[in-house]
Amino acid sequence: MSFNQLQQARAIALPSREAMLRRDPSVHQFWHTHKALFSDAWNEWQQSEQDNLLTLDSSLLDKRLRDAVTQAWQDPSKEVAVKELLQEVAPGVFELQFFDPERLADLREYLERVWDAQIPLRPPYGIVLNRRGAMLDSRSEGYLAAPNFQAFYREMLNTYMRPIARMLFPEIMGYDTQTFGFSIHYQPNTDSSIRPHTDASAVTLNINLNLPDEAFTGSAVDFFDLASGQKHSLTFKPGSAMIHRGNVVHAAQPITSGERTNFVLWLYGDRGQIPPQDAKRPAIDASERWTTPTAALDSFAPF
């Protein structure tokens, strides 16, 4: 088999860091012009690497979470088993073990092959511009279009994130039909922190990808409770995740040693709609939560 598209994609130079930070119109034109080529290249890359690539599936997730979620999809009245795995670690912020720490090495090996594929990936503008920062959703320019990764990405969102988010934050129902995602990497002296901000999402799921032996210092996530004026500083453990409404103010403290890698996944409504600040928490039957929206996917991406 000839991998012409893969070779062509690898030969194309990315726009400069400065142009991407400025969001120069030429950057958008670059990704638009090469969209089909990069998509074909990821297909060819997957075929060329098929003997070396891990099959991405739910076996990478924490077994307790996997079993509880499977049970809830079969019988939504048993979703309490999922809720018992969640701990409220700050007002409106819940922590859970998402990935199995013992399987993170497999996931990271897959991702290292992605970073080494030499197919241009668009980093999240203004957030992180290094080899591990990439757009994950098909709405985004320059996204990670490998078919097996995309299937796994959809499973994380549709099977796990959305019903858990609806269980915790029922007011997001109807504002969770669309998705967005990116990877983010922190290291000292380059992309080390993020200032206080809110997300353009109804709900955010932030999942750590550090291996058990990849220690880091600093890089705690500060969550600000505007009602009480308190700040809650939380640190990720390998494979753990934090889920919260997008309107919760948060920031990443500077990382002082080591590195931290995360997936960040968002849910919102059509064309980026999110619940109003004063949205009521409606009573929703469990059977409504454990469903997948049938609405058509739109093309809106926040950045």
C-alpha cells in the first residue's frame, strides 16, 4: 500500500507559534486548505501502525466505574452505584477515578505514537503550544482524526461523561448535545499555568493522564467559590478526573517540577449554548439521563 497522503502531510510545516497565538487569518486558511489531506493521513497512519497500536476501549477505564456505568445503562435505577464513586471535593466540583492507573501506560504509549506521527495537529490557541497539546473533536481544525481514537473519544463523552454530568447537574439537560475536547500539557518554563477563568461549557471533565511514577509539584487546580470567597486547591492523581459546571471559576497553578498531561472534555448545547446562571435544577427521571442525544452534530467550536 502506498501512503502518499501520509508522506504529504508530514512534509507540510505548521504555521508559526506567533501566528497561531495571534490567530492570524492565514492559520485558519492553513487548516481549512489541508483538512481532507490530514484526515486521510490519519487513516493511513492508523493502517500503517495497526500492528503496533493498542485498541482503545473501555478496558482502559477504572473497573469500578466501568462496571457501575454498564449497570446504569442496563438499568438506570441503579445509577446510585455510579454516584457512590464521586466525591465532592469543592462546592460543585466532583472527583472520580476515571482511568485505571495500571492501564495508563498503554494509553500513553498510543498517544506517544500520535505525537510522533509527524502529522500536523492544531494546539489549543492561547493555552498550550507544545507537542502534547492537540484538538480532539472533529469540529476543530487540525484535530486528531485517527478513527480508533475518535471512536474512543465519543465513548468517553457519550457513555460516561454525559449521563454522569446529568446526574450531578440536571439543569444541563438540553445543553449537552454538542461536544468539544483537547489535550493539555504543563511543564516548567514553557506552558506552566492558566490564570483564573470560566469555561464556555455547560460541564467540563478534566482527566489526568500521568503515569503513577510521573510525579510533579505545583500545578494544583484552584476552584473559587464566589459565594463564600473561598479557594479550594486540588491536585490530580494518576487517572483521576474532576467534573464541574463550566461557570465555576478555576485556575492552574504554575507547575514547578515534572510534567502534567490531561484530556479536557466539554459539553454544551447547539451553537455553544449553556444554561443561564439562575437555571433551576429540574427533577429528571434516571431513564432520561442514560440516553444519547439524537440531535444532529453541529460544527461550532469555541476556539
